Amino acid sequence: MTRNRNRRSGPPSDGSRKPPRAAGAVTRREAAAPAPPPARPPGLERADERREAKVSRIYGFHSVAAALKAPRRELIRLYATPAAAERLSADIAARGLETRIMSLEEISARAPREAVHQGLLLEARPLAPIDVAELPANGLVLVLDQITDPHNVGAILRTAAAFAVDALVTTERHSPEFAGALAKSASGGLEHVPICSVTNLARALAEMGDMGYWRIGLDSDAPVRLSDETLSRPLALVLGAEGRGLRRLTRERCDRLGRLDLPGPIKSLNVSNACAIALALVCERLPVED
């Protein structure tokens, strides 16, 4: 009888047999598997916050205090040091807000990097933007043409609140988030000035013109001084980004261009500083609203 060459060979001899795996030993496949993430210390779990949709983080004493007093702001929870929570205890109680007492270090771990939170971090829903059609019929409005720096926009909002500006119009794209550093720079102004977010600024300016708004673009090279312009309500003051200024279509939708009359050798300013000077000039000459 011939031997079946296709027959599977028997077990290897004792010399080639692999030794059994010792108890607790790790296989090559197990060693290649990724290690589980380290557990967070108690009090730093973020799973519940990550499940929250559309959460704005607001930090700093003045920004948080203004948000607590704003009835249109929907609040979620507050992280605070014992001292900071005591300072705002009346407002916290009035809103019935969930408050978690933590150390400065624990709040810093939750806040954006390098955030000056002063022991307060508030989670809230973003404020709902208004539509162009909701702008007041006799209003004073600021229009921002793709100004992206959150500190500048925050400072503009703070100034707008100080001068009783009725709304701020900005683009959905190429604009910062209305929370975090912007809210801190606004120092509470975010809660007082409605935001009108538009997809097409040129179209929005055209709609505002149809509503009767006189649209003045701020331009350092304009032939006419802003202080010489004839001003009346409703009025829209249009500001461009630093360096680039107003875009072509934005300029074309303005009724006039005006410049600030600066006597010194430097003829341009930071956009938030220019906004403050322009609003001071405008509000001196506009009729006072009741």
C-alpha cells in the first residue's frame, strides 16, 4: 500500500513544540491593542457636558453676571469657586441654576486654554439671532464685514451696549463664536445687543436700504469726514476688517463712505477703537430715542 502523501502530518516532536503560555502572559496581538484612556480624577468627568448640543461657554465675572440677569439666555449649569458663587448667590438662586463648586484648578481644566475665568464658568445655550426684518424701524445698527478677531468683536459689542446700539449685523461665516473670549471681552455687552447673523452681507445691506436705513461705511480713505455727514435714523454704521477694510460689494451697498478725522501721523485705528470714536460722533448728532 502506498502512503497517502496528503495526510496531515502528526504533532511536532517535543523539540519543536511551543511551550504553553504562562498564566498572565500577554500575547503579541494583545500587546498591539490600544491601551484604554486613563480615568479622569473625580470631578473632572466631561461625558455629560459633551452630550449637550450647542453649548456656549461663558467665563469671567462680568460676563457671567450679565448672563445670569438676562432673561432670554437659557442657562444649563455653572462651575464656580466657593467665593465666586457667594458673590453671585442671589442671581444664582433667582435662576434656580445648577451650580457645581470646584477649585480654580478644576475650573481651569474645563475652561478654554489660558482663559481668565475668575473662578466662574457658565454653560448656556447660544442666544437666538434675529432676522434682518426684525431690525427696529428707527434703529441704530452696527454692521461688521467679516471681522474675525473675537477680542475686537467683543470690544465692539461692549461699546455698542454703552451707546445703546439696537443690533449688530454680522456674517454667519468669517465671524467668531459669540461665546468664550468674545463674551469675556464684551464684559456683559453680548446680553444687551441682539445679533443678526446673515449668509450674504451685500443682500442684507440691500434689504436694510429698502427698510429706510441710511448706510455709512467707515473708510480711512473716504473723501468726506464722518463728522460732516448728514445723519438720521434709521442708521447703519458699516465696519470692515483690519487691513482689508470693506469688501467691494459691501462698499457698493453703502450710501456714503466716511472717515474719522485724525490729526496725528497715524490715520487708521484698531477697528474696535474706531468703532467707539465713530459711535461717539454719531450719537452726538442723532436725535435721542425715547
